[in-house]
Amino acid sequence: MPDEQPGTISAEELTAITGHTDRHLRRLATQGHFPQPNHGRYLAGKTLVGFIKYQAELLRKKNGKLAKEQLALTKAKRERQQEELAVLRGEYVEKAVIGPALRNVSLHQRAVRQRVLEQEVGPNLAGLTPIEVVERMKRAVDEICSTFREGVAGWLDKPPVPEPEKSNSQPPPKPVNPGDEAGIDSTGLLAAIASA
């Protein structure tokens, strides 16, 4: 070929070596990965080095994404194994067991709160100064919180025993949410737990 120059490679040869189309190679040259072709010929050394660097960059990006995915998978597996170990150690309590117990604690707490507020605090506030009202309210809140602490402590010392499994013909028990029955205000219960 008369237009063949030393140290250059034709677009056809480069596409055969790289497996990419001439259009893609020109786009890479435009992006600055290697020098632009001159009359359809690329500088052989700089073009091949630039193409190799481009491929290495693609591999680094792919490996970085793969490494992140592998790290996330490893973390998920570790968390699942920790949960399985906690189940084997008996550190978890089933919803069907803890739900009724928490409902009983919250119903008791509601009854105590209602009794204290209706019978002890309400009728005794008339004619008191604001400072005295605040003091009585603090005592009532302290009493309510201590009642709740005692109920929870008693339950934690002797948690309910799970019932033996019955035949598979019965549907599993529905999960119980404290506060679903008797209009229990779960935010008040949570506030009492937080302040305890």
C-alpha cells in the first residue's frame, strides 16, 4: 500500500485487533484515550497503549462494582447467620408469645394510668397553685412509670413459655400489636417506656 506509513496502523487492522467498530474507536479517540486517526491511520504505539489503558479502566470500574456487590452479599449473609444463631440461642421470642404478654402489660398500664388520673390527681387539683399542680402531676407520672417498670421487670424475669406446637391443620396465630384492643394509645406506652 502506498499510503502506509511506518509506526501507523489502518482502521481495518485496528478493528480486527480490538474487535470494536471503527466508529467506536473514533469515539474513543475523540474522548482522548488515544490520538485521532490521520487519513484513516492510527499511531500504532500510542493507540494500542491508549486502548489497553481504556480496557483496564473498564475492568477497574467493573471490579469496583463487583466488589461492592460482593461486600453487600457478604454483609447480608453475615446478618442472616447472626439472626439464625440468635434463634438457636433462644434470644428471640415469637410474636404469638410476646404479643399477648405485651398487651396484658399495656392493659394493666392503661388501667393504672386511668385510675391515678381519675381518682387521685383530678379531684385533688382544684384550688392548687400551678406549682403544686405540677408537683402532683410529677408524682402521678412517677407512679405510673414505676408500675410499668415493675410489670415489665416481672415479665422479663419470668417470660411466658411458648405453647407447644399444635397440628398443622390450624392456621398460624395472627400477630398481635399492642394497642389494637381497648383503644390503647401505643404512643403513650412508648413515651412511658422512653421515660422509664
